[in-house]
Amino acid sequence: MTDQRTDTHADVVDTPAAGARHRVVIIGSGFGGLFAAKALAKADVDVVLLSRTTHHLFQPLLYQVATGILSEGDIAPTTREILEDQDNAQVLLGDVYDIDVEARTVTHRAVGREAVTSYDSLIIAAGAGQSYFGNDEYARHAPGMKDVDNALELRGRIFGAFELAELSDDPEERERLLTFVVVGAGPTGVEMAGQIAELSQRTLAKEFRNINPSDARVVLLDAAPKVLGNFGDRLSGKARASLEKRGVEVQLDAMVVGVDATGIDIQDKDTSTRRIESMTKVWAAGVAGSPLGKLVADQTGAEVDRAGRVQVEDDLTLPGHPEVYLVGDMIDLKGYPGVAQLAIQGGQYAAEAIERRVERREPQEPFRYHDKGSMATISKYSAVASIGKLNFSGFLAWLAWLAVHLMAMVGFKTRISTLLNWIITFVGDGRGERVMTMQQVFARNAMDDLGHGKAYPGLPTTGDQPADPSERDDPAA
């Protein structure tokens, strides 16, 4: 390690007092981080939950925020409220950008303020971001589906496209505005494409005068040869047939080779190229592990795969550092899938391991993931489900999907609110969450152009350092 890493220029260096309880720092308030924190509720430890957001995100339902079914509050309850009765837990807002595994410190920032928090045990549950497979410039015109900002931006883009089409007298412009392209035929892409089709054919059917919303073209693209490839041939075929029945164009073996403001360029299996004119593109293909994974892997000698996932030990720790745990879709272990259940089980396992160590009990057995099945909804009354050896589709699978997702949500209030919105949408055709603003559509790119360090003028920063560590000559300094 270098001296430079520990010279953080932080506003606050938080070190436990002598004789203080064992401190567990958890990075991330997603499934892994939150369930780890809750599992430590009765342990003789102090828990510090660090997250760049103030909420816990139920990511599988982001597409319903984007298409007006749910509000962001329904799927993103405040972390502080969830943990308010857990006396040993403290929640801190902070974007972690440095970890020193030798000094056992975590460096984080929040709007120009930096701090260093020390730990006795560390659980890294920072999740994964969107992967554009080396073409990050695509993100400007094709938002991903990884956070609330993405969902609200897409809501503005989707509903805004219909509004602009209503104003246009140019047939070509209308066609471009009413063409929606979803890249990625996994669960998120399938669900998104199905809901855009449902939106155009049902919810908006009678609301416009100059256009017919049902004329909207919805295209689902993937370089893979199957829809929902991990669900098996039978369910994959059912999903594709259901999508096509609802008017979605499924185009497989189609690789994206270019994205700009007005369209998307595609290379087919025979290497020929073509273009789809479209103003609204959704990127639902590929994930990339959090950069924090590589940061700690470089310090410990752990291997990192092409997607940024870290090869961890069988007990989810890093080589030579039994006090550092990685959970969720950051890990590369036995081919386990990057799903919510892996994060939940990993977070609970890490919490149990820490509690055992603090109480000087025998360690548990190596971590084993218990697959509870996979589900994907296509549209109203249509879904596919694979649970063990049981594979089924249609209305029964859709009801199962609703029940499983409703029970998996955190908090009674969010469940009730979600259930009411589902009744409005699925019994009728209404959608109560259709508010959109220009800020939602343009803020992300505007902030990228401006630079995040300049997006908060007048707020305090540390010394002469830029507010955003990414703008420094040496981000680790």
C-alpha cells in the first residue's frame, strides 16, 4: 500500500474508540446490504450502512416505474425508515470510492463532503451497473434500467414520444417517435417491451386525436438466439409467442453496432447491417460489476472476470482477508446467477459469519446458493415461471409472479400501495403514475456534460480538491 491511499483529505475520519463494539460497515442498501444489516439486528455489533442513495431499491420492478404503473416510492422505501427500530444500525449517505483493506478503512463522499469510516468487518454489496460492452457512448441515447433516475428518464422519454408525435405533421418523424427499441431479451427487456406494447394498445388507445397510439412499433433486440434463454426452450418459445401476439417484433441474432439520437444500427447474423429509426431506446442488456470489486481484488490478489465480478472464497471472503465479504452480483462463485436471491442469501450468510466470529463460535459451512426459481412477466395476465422442475406459463404464472414480488417487497406500506396500483392497472387499463418533466429526460446528460463536481455550485468541498474525485489528477489522493 502507498501512503497516498491513506491521505484522503477527508472532512471526518471516523475511528472507533478503544473498547468499542465490533463495527460492521456495509456498502450498499440493495438486497444484499439491507438483508445483511437486518440479520445483524440482535448481534453484539455496531452496523454502519453506507449507500449512495437514501433508499432501498426493489430493482425488479423498475420497468413498472418507467411505464407508469408504480411510483418510485412504491419500489424505493427510505432506508432510514426501514431500519429506524434497529438501535445498533446507523445509515450514512455516501458514495464509496476507496477501500483500504490493510488499514480497514472506507472513504466516501456526499455532495462535496468526504469522510473515512473504519471497520472491523466489511460487507461489500455494491451491486452491478449497466454494461454497454465497451460502448459506453451508447448510454447517452439508450438509458439503462438500473436505478430510479433511469426509470424516471425512460418514463419521460416513452410518454414524451407520444406527446411529440401528436404535435407532428411529418409521417417519417411520427414513425420515428412511435418506434420503441428495447435491447436485451432477458427478463428486464421482455417485461419492458411487453409493457410498452400494453401501454400503446390499451392505456393510451383513446387519449390522442392526431395519432393512433396502437400504431406504435415495439422492437425487442438481442444478439442471442433466444428470448429468456435461461428459462429453457419451452418457456422461451412461450415468451416469444406471447410477445409477438401483443405486437412486439422480436429480432434475435441481432447485434447493436451503433446508437445515436435518432436511431440504432444493427448487424445481423449474416454480417449485413441495417438501421431502425427510433427516438426512444432502452438498454436492458448486460451488467458490469461495481468498480469497488476490482479495487479490493487488486489489493488482495483475487481474480476478476470480464464482467467485473470478483472470484471470492467459498465463504464469500477475499483471499487473506476473512473480515471482508462480497455478496450479490459482484461475486464470481460456482456460476451462481446475479439475482436478488443470491444477494439476500449472501448478505444473511455474511451477517451470520460475522456474528459467529464475534461470539467466538465455530464458523459455518461454505456458502451454498439455494435457487428458488425464475419468473418473468410479459404483459397483463401473461408470464413464465421456472421453479425447480416445474415450468409453467400464462395466467397462473402471472398470478405467481404477482404474489412472489409483492411478498418480496420491504414494508407493509409499499406492499399495500403497490397492490392498489396493480389493481388500477390490471383490472382496468389505467396507469396512475404518468407524471413526466423535461428535467427527468435531460438531467442525466446535462450533468454528465457539466461534470458532477460543478453540478452543486456553492457547496463546501474539501480544501482545494474538486468536489468529484473523478476530476482529480489522482482519484485516490
